[in-house]
Amino acid sequence: GDERRAELLRATVQQKGGRRLCEVLLQVINRGLDARPSRALKVLTGCLSLSGSDHLMYTNDVRVLVEIIQRELPAQAELAAHGDFACYANCYKALVMRSAPARVHCRDDMLEVLQSLESDPRCDAEVHRHCKEALAIMAKFPR
């Protein structure tokens, strides 16, 4: 359960092969098959939430992940009851906290997406909360 997951996350951050695992997780997220993207997002988010994870992803992989999240957030907001929106939003928040390239890549577009979803009355409170949190984190890292 939780203890094994924490052990996996720590090992991923501490081992050389952690970067390779993150590459594989990114491929799973990008392919979007079944429930696997949300699982991969949760593992990646967990890794990025740990100190020392700044090196886990190559710059190009960070950029690809930002683009995937930017593409998926609006689609997942419509399906927020399924919980995948939170997976994408939490991953983005962790990514921005750890990665300078994530803070600047497609920044204006991501701000527009987050602001639009935050103010969209058709989105539920959970979507609004995640967007507000992501915007607050982005504000901590001005250009």
C-alpha cells in the first residue's frame, strides 16, 4: 500500500534509473490508455513532490509533459467527477515547484487555460480549487 509506494518513490528519486522510469511514465501518460495515465501521473507526482527530484526529468520531457497537461486539463474538467482532472492538476503543480523549464514552457497558454477553467461556472468547485492553487504556485515564480 502506501508504505510500498513511498519506498518506490524514494528509490526513484535516489537511483540513477529514476530518470528512465520517468521517461516510461511520460510515455504511458502520453498514450492515454485506460486508467494507466492517472496511475502514471500519481507516481510521477509523488516523485516530483520529494526533495531531490529536480533532476528526474529531461528538459524536453518536462516540456512534453506540460503540453500534455495543458491539452488534458480542459477535457478532464468536463469529466471532473472521475478524478483524473486532479491527477493532471496535481502533477502540474508539483512539476512547476521542481522544474524551471516547466515554469516558462507555454506559460501564457497555461495561464489562460487555468484562468478560464477557474472562472468557468460549468466547472465544479474541485476544478476551481485546483486551478486557483496552480495559479498561486505559478505566481510564486514570475518570469
